[in-house]
Amino acid sequence: MMKNKHLYLLISLPFFLELSFQSERQLPIALSIEPNASFEAVGGQILQIDGNLQIERDGRRITANPGTNVYPQDRLIATNGGQAIVQCLDNTLSVQSVTHHDRLLANCDTLAVPQPECEPGIVECTPRGDELLWSQTNIPYIISPHRTRLLDPAPIFRWNAVGENVKYQVSLLENGREIWTSGDEPISATEIQYTQGNLKVGKNYSLEVYTTDGYSSFETPQLPAEMGVTLLEETEAAAVRQLESQIQTSSIEESAKALAVAQLYLDRMLVAEALFKLESVVDGGMENSAIYRRIGGIYWRYLGIAPDAKNYYDRALDRVEDINLEEKTEILSELGTVEASLGNSSRAIELLTEARTGYMSLGNLDKAEELKVQIERLD
């Protein structure tokens, strides 16, 4: 559907998987217990901004950034005109030109965010929730790829650095049988490109990293199946590549393309490649709370890697605007849960208490009650 002042680019993109999280300081208590409707139904994400734009939400003015979640009742504000490209839940990219006030999500349908199906041995739909032994810093746990599907049969292997003078040997297992090693000589790097490119559809792969002082990545309290990696089936892989090609040939900026492709990957459970895309956006100079929140969410919700999740959530918390209650409250909640998993109970209680205040302000009393129980267990 075309409107005079809006250009809609219809691209068959995946549904937007909402990975939002929020932060700290004093959040006002709502005078009403009515839920904030905008917080209940995410409408999409901003990919690109031209001009000095803000989002008007429930009487608040929020800075519009690439990666920022948008909601059906949001309005885009531009004092001197501007343009935003929004990725909607109905699989469209909407290029919206704004002269003064405009409804941000015109034609972005409010849809229920679908939960991806869990694939045994690859990834769980919900956060792990178990307290992993991340305090054992001598374990070279796998960062990527694990608990993921792959589009590229020649991925980059990454693992946790355990010390300056420690070296590593790497093995790749196919259905539990070793099919490749990094060689007889240990390496000092914490990543290596797998150049064989011979991964096969229908096989389950896992990576094991050994340190020269005798520790293995398999010593993390995860079942080997949970560390599994599979290659995307050929028909689905072709469909993903076609959609990615449409994004790459569009006229949007390279950083916006990376955000859109990352969402495409994540929708197909290509977790490792989505993470790589988002981290490349940060490496390219785009640093804001929304991007950091998404990366933190992948590390925690998909991979269960608490230290890296904490790192990105901390950055998100440092940068989020106090007035952006939705994003800040989610960052507080997620970071509090991560701190609890790391055994930092006092910090977790502080964050979760502030998140609870935020949820009460937003009228989400069920979530506030859930956090109350979580805080009581930590206290």
C-alpha cells in the first residue's frame, strides 16, 4: 500500500525477534496501573536515520537510534525534517519522510512476535537460567559457533581467552567423531578460520578447545548436545541468501543492511552469524544502547554466556536515556539476571529492584511481581 509521503519497500524479511533489555537510576512510579500499551507490542526496529529525529511516546521524547524498538503508538518528530527507515513486523522496510509530526508506524501491522521452534541440541527458545560456572576462568568455553545453525560451511571458531601465556589446540567433531584439528603446534590466538568448508547438512558438529595447561571447553556444565552446530538445509539456505541479496542491493546504508541481515539470520537461528553481523556494526563505529542490548541478548538468551552478556548490557546501561523507560527497564532486568548468574547478588538485587520500579511505572504488574519473587530469593 503506497501513501503520498511514504515510500514502502516491500522486502520479504523475517519477523522481528524482540531482544530488548533496559537499565537503572530512579524511575517514576505510574499514577495509573493501566499497562502501557506500547510496551506490550513491539512494532519493529529503526534501521537508519537521516536528520535530527526523536520518537514521541506517551508524552516522552526519546532519541531515535538504529536498532531502537518502535511501538504502534509511536510518532516520529523532526523539527527540520528528516527520514527514517523502519523494519516492520509485517516483513516490510518502510522509508518514512517526516516534515514535523508523523505517525512512525503507519502500515506497520501490530503482530504477535512468533517464538522460534526449539531444535533439540541446538538452541533453547527461553533463557537458560542455570548458573554456569563462569568463575572458572581457566576454561576456554566456546563463544562461536555453538547452539546455532550455520549458513556458511567455513565459519570462524572463537573461544574465551584464559590467560596471556596460554596456548590452545582446537578439534572439530562430527557426530562425536573428530574430523579436524588445528595442528600439532598449539596456537596463541583465540579464533581461527575453518577453511575446509566441508560441513554437511544433517550432521551435528561441536567444537572442543584444549589449553596447554590441561583444560577443555567441554568442562563447562553444558551437555555436549547443547553445544551442537548444524548446517542449514540447502533449500532454506538458498532462501536466506536470496533475501540477503535483496537487502544488500537496496539503497540503505551499510550499517542498516547489517542490522537487517542480522535480524534475518536470527530468525533462522543462525545465531553465530547474527552475532558476527551485529558486532561488526559496533566495530564500524555504531555504539548505542539498542545495539549493545541486542548483542547482550544474544550472548545471554541464545548462547548462555554470562560474562560477555554482562559486558554488553553494562555498555547498554551506560548509554540508555532515562526517559526511554521501556528499553531501560528491560536492560535492568536482563543485566540483573546475568549478575545473579555470576553470583553478584547485591548488584543483582539493586538492578532488579530498579527494574521492578520501571515495570510498575509502565503498568506491567505481572513482570513486577515476577521480579519481586526473584529479588526475595536472592536476598
